[in-house]
Amino acid sequence: MTQSNLKMHYDAIIIGSGTCGATIARELCKQNKKVLILERGATLPLKESLLGIGALANEVPVSGKLKDMRALATGGTSSLYFAVATPPPIDTFKSLGIDLTKEYKEALEELPIDYLPDELLGPQSLKLRDSARELGYDWYNQLMFVDQSKCKSGYTYESKWKAKDYVDDAIKDGATIINKAEVTKVITDNKKAIGVEYKLKKKTKSKKFELCKVFGDKIILTAGVLASPIILRNSGVKNVGDRGFYVDPNLVYFGLIPGLKSEKTFVGAMKADLEEDLALGDVNVIKSFYRLIMLSLLKPRHFFSYSNSIGIGVKVSEPLGGKFLDNGQFQKEFSKDVYKKLDKGSEDALKILKNAGAKHIIKGPMNVTGIGGLLRINEHIDNNLQTEFENLYVCDRSFIPDTFRDPPTLTLVCLAKYLANHLLSSNES
Ligand SMILES: Cc1cc2nc3c(=O)[nH]c(=O)nc-3n(C[C@H](O)[C@H](O)[C@H](O)COP(=O)(O)OP(=O)(O)OC[C@H]3O[C@@H](n4cnc5c(N)ncnc54)[C@H](O)[C@@H]3O)c2cc1C
């Protein structure tokens, strides 16, 4: 490893180009700020094929054998997300001194967010809905980040909003992006963040990485919940993850209904809340995701029967706990209550599948729907999202209050706009 310093000085250095990083970069560049984005992954061609997902997806163990998934690439995890657009918990944030009202309004005007009509939902999703409603479940539609004008003949990957679009806007407005740049720590001086240290991947045989430094006025950490807490800890921020974390487990069940004619559909577009901490959802994933699951379960009959497949998921919200270890690993054991809840949800899920006429029902692997709760507003960060180090800010799922367990992307867009507004207004004063 050799060392090199970028001579350039930036108004803002943004670590990670996912939903938060991309949104902040775009907002700052619109106001002519000199922005550098350091992105650990490459700029990959975005595709939802088996190979495309394989190239994007990166799994991180978060509790025993359970893994959380992220995408290490320009645009981050939005490259493989489902595009559910749950509104932000405005009142919860207000009680913490963060008013997202303006940013939420702006996001709704800017992004393609709406409910999907039945014509855009696959036969398997409609079958699941009808069965659930027939049994009395409140199976409701969710808002989705989908540009319906790009869905002339049903589902398309292109119709889902992705953070990569915002990265492209920022670059058009002057942002610089360095790919394959893995930030390891923030450089601080006298309780102030002044720069960033990163490993730049090299292609030469003689050295794999070059160690680099770059300096800027504001350092904005948006590396995602699986990376930001580690970088903060390496940079000297105290008590990160001191009260543990939550990592909501889920189970999926798939069955086969002869003649169903299942097709690509928008997974997650519908769900039912059974109890405050127990929900069921549509998990009718696209063919490549489905086949990856069946491959991992060694289920050849199901692997070749996507067109007859129907799927339902069970999700439990579990309490904070576990350990965020010194080596950056996440360790947690679930309580008996969590397993009881999963059993309770499974009974309902199976009832709905059977009522829909599903046969050959199989249980998928237990998985997680995302980790969170490692940082706390007004404790690890203030209500301008600044850490104990002046000029070091965080924006990602790490600090979303643990009372909000829904898909976070729309909330993250609002928080990123909120932080950008704060940075721009404090710069002017
Ligand atoms: C399969 C799946 C489906 C999902 N579906 C939905 C959904 O329907 N709706 C919803 O709201 N949410 C969904 N989510 C969750 C959502 O996608 C993420 O919570 C959200 O994208 C996180 O945004 P972020 O900006 O915090 O992080 P990310 O999007 O993960 O971005 C972080 C970026 O930082 C980069 N990075 C990481 N470490 C470093 C480092 N050391 N140095 C430099 N760069 C680094 C990464 O490469 C990445 O580009 C889903 C997640 C998954 C896995």
C-alpha cells in the first residue's frame, strides 16, 4: 500500500453514493458547491438478471447465520430494492427536533410516488390479495417509487426510482465521484473533521490498494447502516451501538398454483399488519430473485415453476439488543417471543396461501429486513445530524428511531434533503 493525497479541497466530501449520499450531492451541486463522492463499489450496469443481482449484492452477517443485504455500487442499495415508498414518521422526528414537513412535500413533488393499479400487479399478487381479503385480513396497498409511464406492458426495472439517477444529476452539476474508494476513517483535528482516509483499489499486480487522503469543509457519512457505524467508531466517535440494534427477522413461504401464470410484479406493493410488531406481506419477487432463493433451498420443482408460484412473507419487529463488536461485527440472539411471533404469523400466512389454492408449500430461509438503531438522535448526533466532531455528519438508516420499522428510503430522501438544506443555510450565514 502506498500513500497519496488529493491536492483538491472540497466544500463537501460525501462517503457513499446510496439514497442519502446521492440526494445530498445533488442538492449541494445545484447550489454550485464543490462536492466529492467517494464510493466503495464500481459503477455497474444495473440489471435484475441473476448475474446482475449477483454482481450488485453484498451480504453481511448480522445475527448468527442471518445476513443483511446491501449493494456496493454507485446508487447503493436502491439498485436492488423493491421500491416501497412508506411516508416518513413526521411526528416522531418532530419530537426529536427535526421537522421534515417541507422536505417530504418536496420529495412527493419530485419523485414518482403513487399506489399501483391492479393492471400493474401480477396474477400471483392479486390472487394473494383476494385470498387474504376473503379471510378478513386488511390487505392494503403501499405507495411505490414507480414511474408508471415506464410500465406500458407491466413491471419494468427501469420504472423504479433509483439513487443512481440523483448521482447522475450531481455529476452533471459538477460533482466528482471516485469509485472503488473504501473510506476507512475520518481525519479529525482538535474535535473537528477535516478530511477522509480511504483505500483506492488498484488494478496492478504489485499493489492492491493505494492509501489516500482528501480534505474538505464538511464530511458527510452516508455509507449505510452496515458501514457508517464502523467508520464512526474507527474515527473516535464514542458509544456507537452501545444499546445494541434491531434486526427484524422474516420468513417466506412459497407455494404453487397450477395455471396461475405468475409474471414479474412489484414485490412489496401490498401487506397486512396483524399486530404492532407482526406483519404479513407480498413477497412475489421477480424471477431472478425467486430462482436465487430456490437454488439456495435446492428446490428444483419450484425453481422451474415460477409461472405457478405465489409467495407470502412474515415479519417480526424485535427489540433493541445484541452487541456491535469491536471488530465491526453484529451479534444477536433472538428471544423466544420473537420465534413465537414468527410462528403466529406463519399460521396466518399458510392459511392465506392454502385458501388461495397453493400446493407444495415450502418455507424459505429466515432472513432480515434490515438492521438499525445503532445511533440515537440527540445522543450520538444532534438534530442537524452532526456528530460530536464539528463538520462530521451522518445520514443513513443507522439513526432512524427504532419505533419506525417500515421501509426507510423515502424517510432517507427527506433526511438527506434536510441535511443539505441545513448545510446550505449555515454556509450562507
Ligand atoms: C432486497 C432489498 C429490498 C429493499 N426494498 C426496500 C423498499 O422497497 N423500500 C425501501 O424503502 N427500502 C428498501 N430496502 C432498504 C433500502 O434499500 C435501504 O435501506 C436504503 O437504500 C439505504 O440507503 P443508504 O443511502 O443509507 O445506504 P446504501 O443505499 O446502502 O448506500 C451506501 C453506499 O455507501 C457505499 N459504501 C459502503 N461502505 C463504504 C465505504 N467504507 N467507503 C465508501 N463507500 C461506502 C456503498 O457501496 C453504497 O453505495 C431494501 C433493501 C434490500 C436489501
